[in-house]
Amino acid sequence: MKIYLVFVLGILVAAGLNSIAQKFLKQRRYLSLAYGSLALGIMSFLLKVSTPPHHERFGDFRGGYYPAGSLIVDNPFNLYGFAGDYGFVNIPIIALLFRPFAAVNIRLSTILFTLLGGLAVLAVCYLLLRLTNIIGWQRIMVIGLFVVNGPLYHSIWYGNLTHFVLLLLLAAWFCLEQKRYFVLGMLLAVAALIKIPLFMLGIYFALRRKWRVLAGFAATVFVLVAASLLLFGADLHLAWLHHIGQFSGKPLSAYNVQSVDGFLARLLTDTKGELRNWQPLTVGWDFKLIRYALLSLLVGTTIWVCWRSKPPRTLESQNLEFSIVLCLSLLISPISWTHYYLLLLLPFALYIGKRLAVPQGGVWSNLMLVSILLTSLPVITAETSNPHLRFLYSKLLISHYFFGGIVLLGVLLAARWYTSKYSELSPDTTEATELDDLTLSYVSLKSNHP
């Protein structure tokens, strides 16, 4: 628990030092030195506290991706039979991506994979700054989002692909902005085949009748799945379905499962405070009824708000609905690992850069800050000797990423509903864009001066 307190204290100190630096350090080089030193200090702290046990370091790569790269050519029928605590969970053709890594020893390949992951993160941060033209304090805040994001360190330490998928989503957002809809669909399809919850983005564009996006999405999925079937046969794909189907209807209560299922599994089942149990749980109908009710509430509210708001006409509104579906996909997936929440860096950065149709200032910004904080905390299992506090932590507090996602979804849905009452009244896109800008200005003023 002390780590959480130190993290929050560090954020407050950073905010205070930022104000001091802006006031007294006028020269650019001194400002850069101050911000760089502060960022290095925070990164060193988070790298230290986020370090998993030795046998779990780079576990997803060492226990899943690396052996998959070897087996997919040498012995593909064992692709889903070698798994221990980790294993490979994607369709067979994805394993070909890791064939080059399997050509060298595991130590060197782990280093190379980690370096590539770091470069992918730097590329995302750099491109976000360039593509959104963020300057001044907004630039500092966006960089700060990456510096303090606990799920990002978690993904890197475990050797996962989620931070690579973030780069794909950024490329997809750029295609959305440039109206390159077919390529947008292709990128989303690749991302969805790597991280299954992202298939909801394809469903969203189908419901919004974005046919070019849907065509690119469907064509890419068809080609990749067909190629996988032709190369490796139907039996291996049936083995894959069986491999991932073992979790169907059986939630996990582990600390790093941050979805509706994981939250309810910790809250409603007798896990005895055990947060490192990755065995599927058998649950009764009472659990399932509560689960279905919560899922229906989240999905139903999202569909109703988006339906009542009509199709978006401005880029900011499109970004908003894209962010809504992305957030919802993390919350309702049967298994959303903690590192999935680093994907929310995209909507957070878009909000700071004023590329999201969410009002600035007032309660809107405060709730966004709450969501950023809850979803950025270090990924740890806190230790405490107090039995009551330990019970509260294992049942509720460990689900803070899930709660942060709920807060974000609520803000995004409220913004979609609230701004749609004043904007998008004109069929002309230019007029709608101007009206949307006026709407956001009006809402911001109203939020700051109730």
C-alpha cells in the first residue's frame, strides 16, 4: 500500500515542481533538464516497483511467443500443448511473427523483443505529439501519461504485445482522421486478431454502417484466417479454439484480470485473498445473473447513448465514439489483463490535445484525472498485515483499473449525450464542425462557471 502512496505523492510533487519550473526556469535547456531529471526519477521508481518475480519476468515472451516461433515450423501440432502458466493464445499464423526471434537464443531474443517494444512506445509518444500538434503544457502532460503509466511497464516487463497494439491503434486513428477507411479496417483487423477484445471495434463500424471500414476489416480477417487454415490445417485451429475455450463461463480472480468477470470473481467468490490464482473458477447462477446484469447495463447504456446521439459528423465526435467502444471492450471482455489498460493512453492523449469531443475544465477534467490516476497506478499486489485492510484490498481496491475504466466510460458517454444535444444539427459537415466547437466552448464555460 505504501507504493501507491509514494506514487500519488510523486505525482503531486511533479505537479508542484512543474509550476515552479515554469515560473523560475525561463531558459529552455534548464526546463528540459528539470523535466528530464524528474521523468527519469519517476521511471526508475516505476521500473523498480513493477519488477515481477524473477521466474515471471518476460514470461509472456519466454513462455509463449518465443516457443511458438519455434514450434510453428518445427512441430505446429504442439503449439497449444506446451503451455504452463503462459502459453500461446493467438491463431497459428500469428506465431510466424516470432519465427525470427526463435532463430537466436532466448536471452538475445528477449533483449531484442524488449528493445523493439521500447521503440514502439517511443514511436507512439512521438507520433501523438506530431500528429496532434500538441505544444506547451499539453505536450508535457502527454509525455507524462507515458512516464507514469503502470500498465505500460507491466506489458514491457512481461514481454507482451499490448504496447505494439497501441501503435496499431494510433495508426488506425490517423487513418480515421485522414478518411482512409479501408486501411483503417485492415489495421483494426490485425489488432483484433492479436487482442480479441478489439473485435468490438469492427462490430461498432458495422453498426455505424461504415462499409469501407467494414470491408477492410472483413477482408483482412478473411485473408489471414484463410491463410492460417491453408498453412496449418483445421485441426490446429480446433485445438486453438479448445485452448481459449477453457475460460468460457469460468472467470479468473487473479489481480491482473481487470474486467467485469475479474472484478466479480474477486468480489463474490471465496478466494481467501489469493490474488495470484489463474485457475478458472466454477461459478453458480447467482454469479452469472449479476454478471449478465452488469454487462447488459454497460452495453445497453452505450448502445442507447450512441443511438440517440446519431452518427458523428465531426472528427472529435468520431474520436469520442472510437474511445467509447475501446473502453467498453476492455471492461466487458471475459479476460482483460491489466496491461490492456495502456491502450487508454490514446483517448487520454486525445483529450489533452482537444481532439476528443469532451468539454475541458470543471467536473469533466476532474473525472478524467481520476480515471487517469486509477488506470495508471503501478501493477503490484500490495502487502498489508491488517486483515481488514487486506480483505478490502483483495475484494475491491485491487480492481482500481476496472473502476478507472468505468469512470472513463461514464465521462465519455455523458459527453456524447451532452454535446449531441447542441451539435450535429446541420447536415453540412463544415457547419457541424463549427457548431461543435461552439458547443464545447459553451459547455466548458458552463462547467467552469456553474
